[in-house]
Amino acid sequence: MTAEKKISAGQLMLLLLLARVMHTMMFRADGFESGLPMMLGLLCSTAVEAVAALPAVIYFEKGGADIPRELFGKNSAAFSLLYTVYFTVIAGGTVALFAEFMQQEFSKTVSPTAATVLLLIAAAYCASLGIEGLGRAGTAVFWLFAIMSVLMVTVSEGSFDWLNLRPLAQGDGETFSRYFVESLSSSWWLPMFCVLGANLKSGAKKAVGGYLVLKLVIIETLLLLVTLVLWRYIDVLGYPILALGAYAKSDFIQRFDAINMFVWAINCALAVGVYIFICTKPFSRKKLSCAIPAALAGVFALFEYKRGLRFDEPWLLGFKLGGIILLGILAPLCACIKMKVKEYISKGAEE
Amino acid sequence: MILMIEKSGGLLPRLEADISRIKSAFGNSADLNIVRLEVSGVRCAVLTLEGMVKSSSLAKMLFEPLMGFEKKNAKPADVLRFLLDESVFSTEQTPISLLSEAEEKLCSGFAVVLVHGCTSGLAISAQGFDKRAVSEPDSEPNVKGTREALSDSLRTSMALIRRRIKSPRLRFELLKAGKISNTELCLVYIDGKAPKRLIARAKKRLEKIKSELILTSGNIIPYLAENGGSFFSGVSTTERPDVLCAKINEGRIGVLIDGVPFAAVCPALFIENFQAVDDYADKPYYATYQRWIRFFAFFISSLLPGLYVASAVYHPEVLSRSLLLNLLASEERTPYPLVAEMFIVIVMFEILREAGIRLPRSIGGAVSIVGGLVIGDAAVTSGLISAPLLIIIGITATSAFVVPSLTPQMSMLRIFNVILGGLTGFFGIALLAAAMLVNACATDSFAVPYTAPLTPFTRRAFGDILTKFSAVRENVGETVEDLNGAEIKKEAEN
């Protein structure tokens, strides 16, 4: 099986995208407010992300291979472990969200504990097969989403209500800023990119640019659709995953909820698989090292679920944002500077 | 001196000593024939293995000229010179000087001639063992393609390929494998099309074969395939010479095995399981339609029973109301839970399928009738299983026959999907699908992604994958190394 080989820019872009969309679709908001401030919040956070991604993009475009190794040389293991800890928490949080979703919407199907365990077994197995397999599978899952979306749109009985698109009002500032912060704190694609960039064949710029554009288009479109077609109805439905197929109905398939869950469960296994793969990067024994972060993520997921912690708790938001800043922005920035200094020194020595 | 020759395994100048050494090497095997004769007063012996040579040919090509040789006061060296330099007995004749060479040639169907007083002999090709005539490809039938299948005899299979590719660029390379069986393997490829790295790698792997006997293609495939943990196989098999020719023309290599009417082909792609020879004989629109039917059949065969169980037990909202009511009415009469019912019927189907394959064809048909019609009808009538479930299994079973090369994978996926669907609904099926998808995507066959050209996507190859609108393009000489993600070329460059 493939293990440590390379992935293309397109494959990395889709992996980042699937992980991001997964989080958006699993996030159960307390109440759906006006769509426009949220769309604006997403637009602004994307602009910030674009700037924040520059150090990592420059580092990989200049031929950088491994950020922790660049920064700490042979003693990079400790710093690499930070990525492991960070993505173990992210994996656990994602699994906990999915387990909660299963409990809320498909309680008869599987218990949250069983959902957590099964999901992590599948994800750990996927991670053990290597990044190349995950990258190629990501493309297939993306097309699966596209087909499912087209199918649901084709049989949808919903219609646009443009009155739902309420213009921006004075009170929308709070919604905007909340969504802006939430969106930024969901930008763990930056540390993801810092790790997976080492597996990239070429085209760091293409991967990041493509990701940002596609993410913006897809999530903005989803927000617009939800606003125009469902709006407050989403409070009843709960999850954006289900909201998408709320009006889809056909003689053959009565409701699309379970089918939506089917596709998102595949995506969840894939996204968590990528997180676990990232966790295993500092270790050499891949098969064994996949099981350890998976088990830790499972413990965290169950703890989070049982204690009723939400993924947008202030301390978790802080943890996520802190990780993004340290591992996704500062680390590549320092690596870039170190790389430049090294170049300067070697040039000086040659002269 | 003689002791030294004996120690080094060379032939001795004493005929009876050599004969007894060969006899002892074969353990006095009953099929070792030894004919002692005198040629112009010099004692000789012709050794053969029973059934490996054609007696009538041997009499004509060897015994007649030998008996015709007359020379006054002939010495052993004269007879040997006559054998080695002055006569042509067969198109393939090799001088031998070692005992091991004599043994090897005997096992390959040669006649070995030993001359008293000489430390060398002659091996003459006179193979004439019984073999099956070239028959129809039973496991890969078609409507408009050739009716010839590869043969058990390696040489016949080679000729079948050579007849289809009349080019000096077609290469056959003979290798030996099997510690005891010493089976001949033949690497087939087209020079300039198959990457050199691929050929070298395949040879290296074949040389590593540790099996004692090579009796089926399954004995060599694990050595050729590099993905030990893969659910799918990066090496395919075919019994059709036309398919093998088409594959090697795409830069792949084939491995023929003496005694096996199947060739192993590598690298193999997932998508090839859905291609058939008739696609290239039919109109493109019809070939495209048939390909999509095959894709559809694969998913039906793997997923339908699991999805049915999961929908009926956990996700009834997916089904339309009238269908759901029908199902409920049917299932109410049955004594077992739906999962158990489905599991039992699938196991029954597998038993019937296995019986149909293992039994003689005449009885196999009867088993299908008894199993499919009589037991099925009785089970529904008696209320043991529901009619919709039987319909589902009927559709699944029929679909399974559409893509025979993926039968093992489809059978296992079917049963796992039923178990997971019955225990955890669509969720479990989705997790299995994710694991299988990543497994297939992670499979590489000789540095070519198994899932290419779908993912990694190759636009140029797409015309011949999901559609068949590229009747001209298929002849432009593109090979597997042109697929995106294929690293063979890059490796060769490095």
C-alpha cells in the first residue's frame, strides 16, 4: 500500500475542502439568523485566511519540505508532537459532533459510543493506508457530493423566497463578528496545510488558492440556499446537512435524510482519517501510531459528548485559534525566515 | 579424474554409471524409460520420461538416423561427433555435460542420448505429451471476439499471441519458478511499449518466488502484486489471447505459466473489470450503455442487500409509502428478523453458486433449478422468507454474474454490508464504503494507481472508461505510463 508518497495540489485542495465543509455542515447553530451577515463574515474570514496562508505557501513554493525539521532540525519531534496533540483534539471534536448528530437525528441506528468507536476504527484504517489513498479517495468523495447535490436539487420541491434575504441591519454586527470568529477558528486547514504540504508534489499556491476560492463559493452558495429556501426552518431541522435535502422528495426516495447521512459519514471517516494521518507524522511505525491518536481522539470525543461540551466553547475556540496561529501561521513564518537566513549565509560563504 | 567429474556433477565416461546415477536421482521412478542400443558397436542409451515424448517422432527423428550410422571401428567420439555436429534431429537440440542438465531436460520432455566413453551427451526436443486442444474461453465468453483461449501448453499460448502480434517487437522471455516443479514462466511484452523499469521489476519479483510448486496463476500473483493488504488486486488474469494482446499493447506485461491456461497481467486497473471484448465490436453508444450497466450491476451486487436491510430496519423514510407498506405486509409473515433472513438467503445463494461451479455442468444446471426455483418458491410459500427479499437476492445474484472478475470482492462486500446495515443502518455501510474506497485508492500496481484514470483523473483516458466514444483514440499508442499518477516513467528517469 502507498504510505508516504506525494499528492497533487488538486487532491490536497479537495482534502482541505472536505474537512472544512464537514465542519460547517456538522455545526448546529443555536439559531439561524440573517444570512447576509454570515456570508459577509465568511468572506472577511476567507480574506484573512488568504493573508495568513502566505508564509506556508511561500515556504513550500521555495522548496521547503518539513516545517518542524526546518525549525528544530533533528530535535523537531517535540514540536511535531504539538501538531499531533492539536489534530487529536480536532479529530475528537469532529467525531463528537458526528456522534451527537447521530444521536439527535438517527438515535435508533447507533449509540453515540458505538458511532464514535466505529468512526474512529474506519478513520484509523483509512489513515494507515497513507496520504495518497486519502487524497485520491477525497476526489471520489467530492464527486459523490456533487452527484448527490445535483440529484437533490433536481427533485427538490423548494423554491427561492427572496424576501428571506433581509438587508443588513444595525444589530447584525454581532452576528457578523461571531460568525467571523467562528469561521476563523475553523481554519485549521492552515496547520493541516503546514503538515500535508510536505507530501505535496508541487503547486502549493494552486492548492491554497483553489481551496480558498472553492470554499468560499461552496459555503457561500450553501448559506445562500439555506437563507433563500429554508431560513428559520433550519431551526427545526437542526443540522445544515439535513437542511440541504429538506425539500428533496421523489416517488422512489421519499426523504433524503439518511442518504445525506450516508455521504457525510463517508466524508467524516475520510476527514478524521486525514487528521489521524497528520497525528502520525512524527512516528515511524504508521500502523501502530494510527491506533494511538485514534484511541485518544475517541476518549476526547466521548468526554466531550458525555460532558455536553460544545465545539464552540470559549476555551475550545481559544485552543483552535491558538493552534492555528502557532502551528499554521507563526511556525511557517519562522521557517520561512530561517530558510531565508540560511540562503543568505550560504550565498555569503560562496562569495 | 573420474572422481573429480563425479563430484562436480559432470557426466562420466561410463554409461552404466551415468544411467544408475540418473535412476537414483529419479528414485527409480516408473516413468523413466531407458533404451540401450549399440551404434556401430558403441554402446549408447536413450533416456526419456513416459508420456513426455512422442514415441513415433522419436523413432523417426532419432532412432532411424542412429541405426543408419555405420562406420568401421567406430569409437565413442565418432558417435558423439555424429550426434552433435553431423546430424540434425530436431529444431531444438542441446549438448549436455552435467547430470543436472540431463535431469532438467528429461523433465522438460527432451530425449537424452548418452554415449559410453564420452563425458557429454545430447538432449533432443521431442515433446509429445498429451494436451488439451485450443478451446473456447469459458470464463470470458463473448459474442463477436475470438473463440480461442490460451492453452495449458506454454508454447501453444505463445503461438496464439504471436499469431495476433506479428511484430519482432513482441518479446517472450522464459523464466523458471517453483523449487520442485521447475515450472516455465514466460514474460510477454512489447518492446518499446512496456517500460523497462516495469519489466525489470516484474522479473525481479518472479525470481523471488519461493513456492515449491507453481500450479495456478494464484501461485505467482502474490509475488507480482505489491499490495499485500489490498482488498482489490493490482494483477488481473485473462484466458483470452486477444485481451492479453490488447493489454500488452497498452504497455503492460503478461506472465504465461506452463500448465495454466490463464495469463497474469500487470499493472491492472479497477476500471478494466468493466470492459469487455465486445465493447470494441459494438456501436459506441451501445458499448457505453453496456458499460454503465456493468457499473450499475457492481453496485447493485455489492450494496443492494445491505441497503435493503438498512432501509427496512432503520431508515424506512427513504422508501416510498406504497413500497414500505408492501414490505411491511410481506415481512410480517416471516419468522426471522430481516437481517438473519437476508444472511441465510445470501449464504444459501453462495452454497448454490459454489455447487454449480464444482459439480459437472450437467448436474450444475439441475442444482440451479432445484436451488433457485424449487427451494426459493417453497421458502416463500411456506412463509420462511418474504417474496421481496427473494426478488432482491435474485437481482443481486444476476448482477454478480455481470462482472465476474470482481466476484470475490462483491461477495464479501455483500455479506459485510448486510451485517453492518442490519446492525448500524446506513452509517455502518458508509464506513465500510469509506474504508473500501481508501483501500482501492491506496492500491498501486507497479507504480500505477489502481483507481486511475478516475482518481487520479486522466482526461485523455476518460473516453475509453465511462464511455466508448473513442474508437480512434484507442489506437494512438497511449500506454499505462501515460496515466496521471503513474510513477513508472519517473522512476525510470530517476
